[in-house]
Amino acid sequence: MAQDEHSQFLDDIPAYALGALDAEEAAALESHLRTCASCRDELAGYRLVSDSLLTALPPKPPSAALRKRLQNRLPGAQKQSRPRLVWDFSRLSLGLGFAVLLLLNIFSLVQLRGIQTQQAGLLHRVENAQVALAMLSYPGVQTLPVSGEAVSGTLLLDADRNTAVLVAWNLPELPAGQTYQVWLVEPGGGRVSAGLFRPEIGQPYTTEAIASSQTLSNFVGIGVTIEPAGGSDHPTGERVLKVDF
């Protein structure tokens, strides 16, 4: 499934929780929910907010006008009152208040998700920076230059500890549907994926720790290419940099 299509389903979930989707959009989302666990979790979060609000509303006794109309309909009533339209402004206000409160809670939830995403990105940058600083104190760490047309930087490589950190300057920002993918280069020319990353907006450089289940000494270099969001099984996009070990 395309990333843009999945994002559209995520955008429809708040309206679906409020019953505001038309029948066609609701049917499409319900079909998607049967196969997407992350979207089901997202919908469960919105429903938890609406359910907690509903249970927090106190019961309200019927109005005097409503009781009078019901009594007049009982057998043996002396008079038959003429039907009339009665506006219960207290109920209307309560309903509007509930709707506003629900929308405010959904808005707050969306903001909270955004803050959590920013915090996760900051924590990732801090962890990578700490690894890079620690490696600079290790004896025997290699400092290898990055080779690229518009990108410069350094690769810190400690083959004995199977650790590497890429520090790249001037990596272009990518659209939502793309990501950078790191490839470890085998002596025979094969490529093994070593992770995905995106440069932080507003940051002049990117620090990324490179993870490998194999010993780094088994490889002769690394490369970074632009790939579709989610990554590829083998390089398919433009190579932006390389480093030879």
C-alpha cells in the first residue's frame, strides 16, 4: 500500500470516530482496518476519548414540559393537548458543550502525538551524538572521509567493536515519500541494508549510528541512496555518498 494512501486513512480516523465520514469513505476505512493493526490502535485511542467523555456526563431528569405531554397521552386524560414544538435549550447547550469538548480533546491528542514525535527525534539525535563522542575517545578508531557531490562528512569506524557512526553535512531534506538508506558494501559488490534515516529539519548536519548484524570488517565500504519510504531490498535510487573502508 502506498504511503500517501495509508496517510489518508490515518487522516480519516478522527472523523470516523465522530461518525462524520460518508458511507463510501467509512466502508473503505473499515476494509483497511481489518488488515492494519496500527490504524486499529489509532482508532481505539480516539474511541477511548469519546467513551470517557460519555461516561462523565451526569444523567438529566426529563423536563416538566415532557412529563406533562406524557401525562396528557395517558388513558382517561381530561384534555387533549395540541402538539407543539418545544425547544429544550438546556439539552441543546449540553449537546453543543459535549461536541466542543470532544473536538478539543481530539485536537489535544493530535498535538500530543506531534510532541511525542519531536521528543523521539531529539532523543535519537542525542543518543547518536553520545555514541560519536564516545568513539572519538577509543584508540584505533578510523576517521574516514565521506565522498559525495554535494555532501561532506566523516565516518567513524571501530571494526573491533563493530561500531560505526556517520556524520554527514548538507544532506538535502526529502519529501514525505522518500528516505535515506544505508548500505554495507561486500567485497563482491553485494549490498546489505544497514538502516534508514532522515535528516533533521533545521539541522546543518546528520549523525547516524550504523547497525550491522555482521562484523563490519567483512565489508569494504558503505553507501547511502535515496529510497521510497520504508526502504528497499536493494539500492534503487540515487546514491548521495559513499565511504571506502
